Amino acid sequence: MPKDNSIKSVLIIGSGPIVIGQACEFDYAGSQSARSLREEGIEVILINSNPATIMTDPSMADHVYLLPLTTKSIIQILKEHPQIDAVLPTMGGQTALNLCLEADEKGIWQDFGVRLIGVDINAINITEDREQFKQLLEKIGVPTAPAKTATSFLKGKEIAQEFGFPLVIRPSFTLGGTGAAFVHKKEDFDELLTRGLEASPIHEVLIDKALLGWKEYELELLRDKNDNVVIICSIENMDPMGIHTGDSITVAPAMTLSDTTFQKMRDMAILMMRSIGNFAGGCNVQFAVSPDEREDIVAIEINPRVSRSSALASKATGYPIAKVATKLALGYHLDELQNQITKSTSALFEPTLDYVIVKIPRWNFDKFEGSDRTLGLQMKSVGEVMGIGRSFQEALHKATQSLEIKRNGIGADGKGYKNYEQIIEKLTFASWDRVFVIYDAIAMGIPLSRIHEITKIDMWFLKQYEELYLLEREISGYKVDTLPKELLLEAKQKGYGDRQIAHMMGCLESQVYKLREEMNVKRVYKLVDTCAAEFKALTPYYYSTFEAEIQTANGERYVHNESIITPKKKVVVLGSGPNRIGQGIEFDYSCVHGVLAAKECGYETIMINCNPETVSTDFDTADKLYFEPVFWEHIYDIIQHEKPEGVIVQLGGQTALKLAEKLDRYGIKILGTSFDALDLAEDRGRFSELLTELKIPFPKFGVAENADQASALADVLDFPLLVRPSYVLGGQGMKIVINKQELEEHVIDLLKNIPGNKLLLDHYLDGAIEAEADAICDGENVYIIGIMEHIEPCGVHSGDSNATLPPFNLGEFVMQQIKDHTKKIALALRTVGLINIQFAIKDDIVYIIEANPRASRTVPFIAKAYGEPYVNYATKVMLGENKVTDFTFNPKLSGYAIKQPVFSFSKFPNVNKALGPEMKSTGESILFIDDLKDDQFYELYSRRKMYLSK
């Protein structure tokens, strides 16, 4: 049965601002879904309050509504668009499902004659209501952990008495494990039960026997109206049960499952999906498997929507789950749809992987002082990376190299733990860096059996680690001129970076690189093709690996490289790597627009990124995607292979910017603003000299390298002082101090965490107003795209401030200074592309806080508020295709747009929530108001004087 032709107009519900547990993987899903519907000629109306995403770009849908995700907004949209036939709520995470349920309960869908596609209400209710779900599984004969539901405190106590400890408490209708907890001992039960009941919107929790140490698996399913079901991907959690899947290191395909158990698991997943309702779309099913020979399977949960893992599974297999799920929701059958990558097989063909992928989460505990850093049932990570390799070891190394936490991979970089007690503690209480600590434990000589006993990580994974360590020991016995080619090739095949191999032999990274060149141990690129090369793939989506040379009959030696070079002029866009606080989805938005603009200018576009959640790593965003770490060695090899005209670094946040120096040193052209200008803006000494020349005021400051120098500076500068390390993003390590004791403590703490860093001490302008401007410059002309005023006073990080566009109470005199300073600085820095400048205003004088000659966090917000494609224009300026004067700017905004930060403090109950110079928000929403009399603006303004964290 082909598609349902009665569906002409569809409403997609987005997931709102990014919070821990619900991030940009839903932006990716929503974007794919919107494209999928429009391919069918269907009108798409979209609601989402997040301005930072590609999903809310005007080009994604026929009508985009940047409104709060409430039933009031839904009614407003349905009144404006009576033609809407159906709503698709499965692309926006838990937020969209919960909103869809609320609208259903209020009879809104029925009132407007809108039907639900991709899922049915019954399926949402069954899977979210823990008790109903348990009863259903019992009925269909799928085993579950012993569990009971409590809707009151007293009932919870009774269940605990019956089951005994350890227990798990899971609230109904929550996301990212909110409110979930392990209870190991009786004393903690009351507090955790109360927290769980409060976290659930219906005040219901499921209390179950803890399956601690069991292995955890996920399956991604798709099903059509004809009841065909395909399993797109099997994912194994390296971490056993007890750690939220969003915080687990996961591997695809599953590594340690016997074939019979996998077949049983498949059958159970299909049975579960068919039992929860008769809908066409996607499902994610989680299972626990006992770690013994019996391999008992227990079902944990099923989500009748595109999940966090769906983005990962799509990138891992090259099978676009959200895109296909959307077509199925329209009535198509799987066998009627094409596989998007081969274009010759059908979507009913299950992907086969001839490589391994490893996902590692990215945490930001440094932003939450005093937070509990152990991992458990509540998700705490803010992003993730994925490594693709020919073996688990290679993929593991590539994933760790992608994290950007100053590690060169697993071990072999001199940064491991050496203290026995510390290692045992980090293994016992799962820590964010346990992926590295396992290696340190093996290096210390702790037996694998003991590591397995503590962590319950499967022995197969631990043996893989041990092999890596034994190879490191073997290589350490050689010098760079005696290392045999076989060992060098083996180390590279297992993912070791040149830096790590250099560390083993006590030589320079460049010497290892030179040795690889001489021995012809070079990276080759392989296609991610969904079908293990059984059919020809037409999509240029690559990962790198190393192969032994093949010798032909006539003696010719070669390695097989699947990435074919074209004669077209090329441009490389460096992505922003894993999401973290201070560098999130806004930079992915900029990268995608940069790629599209370069395509419009006739370039072949090459994207390098390792973040599986984003649109930039979609297989058909750029002309070629290299799913590789944004790590020097990998980037340099790709550039050597592709020989582009140049590299764009100013769209990928600090990640890409940090690589500018290396690119410059190796003679690789940086498109847009030069490295020298980027460095001038980062180097406070050089930058202040420039400001002095330009006669532009800035707060008094000084540079210190130790506590003594800082103390001497304090006498000159006067308290309060703003102390911060140089070259950081998101205000990392910034603090306002008010006396010498605080100053000394903070300086010592900073230098312990970032040794060798120069510290900047600024006289803090107490009570100043903060504002910022974004502009496009071509080296001669400057156009200011937007000036925003922060509602909070100066000292709250700009990413944590509510900010209004345009400013609401800066006089003409101040505005003119902002405009003049912006133009002067942009030109003096010889900016080509985007620049963001931050100001402090006191007594009608505008001081410069800092200038960043790159895409800023606020560019997508301004582009959405004014309805203008600023990144597109800026990219064309960077490429030298256009001057600023070639564009007709026509910003459209009546009233004001307010950027509102969103925090994920609920995941860290004991954390200091006061705002200060270090950024803590995980996402943002946009609010449009007609005038300053609006109640919401009044409330924000009245709260602005809340204390800064000193």
C-alpha cells in the first residue's frame, strides 16, 4: 500500500531547548523528518522554541513557529492553519510525546480534526505507564525484572520491605532518567523515593529489583503498516546495567552476544513492538542479559519514538532512521522505499556492518562545582562522540581522541592515574573517566579478574584493553630508528595516535609521522555503506583505517582507498566536535550553513566532524563527510589526501579555532580571518595594545603566571577582580574575587587544573550593563547584524544571560559608541567573515570585554529573530565570492526577541545554582514580545539583580 494521499499538511513537534537527556539528536531527527515530508510534496508546519538549531531554520519547513511548547501554542497554530491533517510527535523526544498526550487529553486533536501518525496514544500510555507496561509483558510472555508500582510514599515503603535491597526507583513519564535512583541501603530510601515521586508528572514510580552487573543492550526497530519489521542496529553497552545508556560507552554491532540469544532478543523486540499498538514508525527497545552461560533476557523498556540512540544508530549504519520512519508514518511499506545509500536495495534490507563503532559520552562536571560525579541511573552527560574503526580497539581510540579533554587516546600519553586506591575507587564508583582508568589499572598490574569483579564489564572488552597495553609495552622497547614496520602498522590499526607512539618511544610526533611516510603506513578511507560492500554505495561518507599492502601478481604494492579525489575546487569545514556547555548546537547550525553556502559557490564541500547527534554529520549535508576526530593527525591526513583550496575554522567554535595555529604553521590556507588576527584577539596583551591605539576603553587588566604575581597585580587593579585563564570557551575557570585570600585560592586551583596557562586579571566593573554585537566584515566594509543587551548585569556569562534584541534601554549615545567600536575593531583585526564583540557599559562609557573573530553562540538566534541567512552571507565573504556591500539586508522583527537560557540543574541536586562568569546553561529558547510592558519581560527584568556567584 503506497502513501496515504489524504495527508497534505503535517505538524511536527520539536523538543524545545537542549537539556541533559534531550539534546540535538532530536534536532537531527526533526530536520530529517521535515525533509522527508517535503520530498513527498507535503506541507510542513513546525513548532519548536529552540533558536539554535537547523530544525527551526526557515528553509526546513513551510511555516516555522518559534513558540513555547504548550497546548496554547498548539491551538494558536491549528487556528492559523486549519488545513493541518496530521501531527507527527515522535521526532521531538519526550517533550513532544508529553505535549501530544496533553493535547489529546484536552481533546485538541479531536476538535481540529487532526490525526496522530507515527505512533498511537495507546502505545505512548502503555510504554510510559510502568504498571501497564509490566502487565502487557507478562501477558505476551516477555520476562521482566521483579517490580511493583507505587503511587504513594507508604506503598513504596511496603514494596521495599518485600523486595529487599538493592532496588531501583524509576519515575513514570520522565526523560534521561530524571528522578531515577539506585538504593543500596535502607537509610537512603525515603529521600530517593520522595524525589522519584516528585519527578514524575503523575507521581508514580516503579520499584524493581536491581539487575546490577547484568549486560545491557538496545535494538533500533522500524515497522510499516504491513507489519514488516526491520532491526536497524544492535547496540551493546560496555558498561553493565546501573549506568544510564546516555552515560554508557556503547558499541555497535553487539560484541559479546551469542547468536541464539541475539535471535531471541530480536523476536522479543518485534513481539513487544507489535503488542503496544498498531502503528508504523520507529521504536527503541532496551534489554538486560544475565552475565552467565544461561544468558537470561529481561526487557527493560520500549520507547515508541525516535530515541537518543536512533541518531547514533543512523550514523553508525548510514541508515537514516528518522527519514524512513516519517515515510512509514505516511503509509509507505519498507519494500517500497529505497535504501538512501545504495539507491539499489530497498529499505527492508537490514544494515550489515563491516566495521565497529564506539560511542563515548562527553561530560561537563567542571561546570557544576560540588556535583556528584559518579554515574548512575540519571543521565549527566551533555554530548557524545562516535569513533568508527575496523576493530573495537581502533574505534575506542578514535572516540577517545574525539572527546577534546586533552587526552591523546587510551593511555600512552603520561596522563594516567598511578595511585592504587584512586584507581580502585574510580572503578568501583563508575566515574566519567573510567574508560581511561581501566587501562591504568591494567598498566598497574591489577588482574583482569579483579577489574571484572569490580566493574562487571565483560571480560571480552577487558582483554581488548589488555592487548592494547601489551602492544604499548612491546613498542616501548624500541627507538624510532629500530621500530619494525609490522609493529607500527599494528599500533596504527589498533588506533594509537602518532603522539602516543612517540610517547612510548620517547621521540617527537613528527618523527613518527615521518617514519609512517617512509614505511608507507598511511591512512586509507572506507565507505560507510550499510551493506558491508555487497552492493555499490553512492554516498560519500567515510572513516579512516590502516591496511597492510596488497601485492599483485606483477609485484605492484598498494592499499585500497575508497575515497576518490575529484578535480573540483574543494573547501574543508571543521566541525565543532562533541556538544558541551559553552559550545553546543549553535556551531553545528553555523557549520551546516557554511557547507550549503560553499556548495552554492560551486565548491565541493568536505565536512570533518565526530558528533553523531548533529545535522552536520548527516551523510548528505556536505558533498563528502569524513566521520573522524577533530584531532590534528586525522585532519592533516584528510587535507593531504583531498588538497582543498582552504579550510574554514570560524564556524566550529573553539574546537576548530584551536587548530588554526597548526594549519597556519603547516602552510594550509585558512579561509576568512587569518590566524594572526585570530591570535591577536585571543592574546590579551596584543589586543589591549590594539585597543589603546584605537583609543577604545577597556577595563584595567594584567597578566599573571603565579599567585605572587596575581597578588602584586591586585594592588594596582583594585578589587573586585575577574580572574580567568586564556584561550578557553564558555567562561571556563572564570571567577569574580573580592579579596586576596579568594584570589590566591582561585589562582592556585586554576594553575593546578591548567598548568602553564597565563591568567588574566581584569578590574571588574561592578553593576555595569553588558551588551554584545555580531557583525560581518569583508576587510573593508562592516555590517552589524545585531546588538543585544543582557538583562542580567555584567559578570553573568553571556551564555547564561537573558538577552534582548534589539537593546531595550541603551541611549543613542551608547548605541553609537557600540557601533563605532564594533566597526573599528572588525577592521583593525582584518576580519573576513563573522565577529562577536562583548561590551560593558558604565556611566555611559562603553568598555570592551572581548572580541571573538568567529561565529558566536548568538548568530543563529539573531538570524532566526530577523529572518536573515547571516551565516550564508558570511561564508560567501570568507570564500571571497562576495563583499558585504553585495547583500541587501532586510531584517524583519516587530517588538523584541529575548534569548532565554535553560539549565539542567535537576540532574545535580547539590550544586551551587548561582550564576557567574562561568557558563552553566545547556540550551536556550527564544521568546518574542511586542513591547516592554509584556509580563514575561517584566518578570525577567525584576529578577536581574539576583546575586552573582563571587
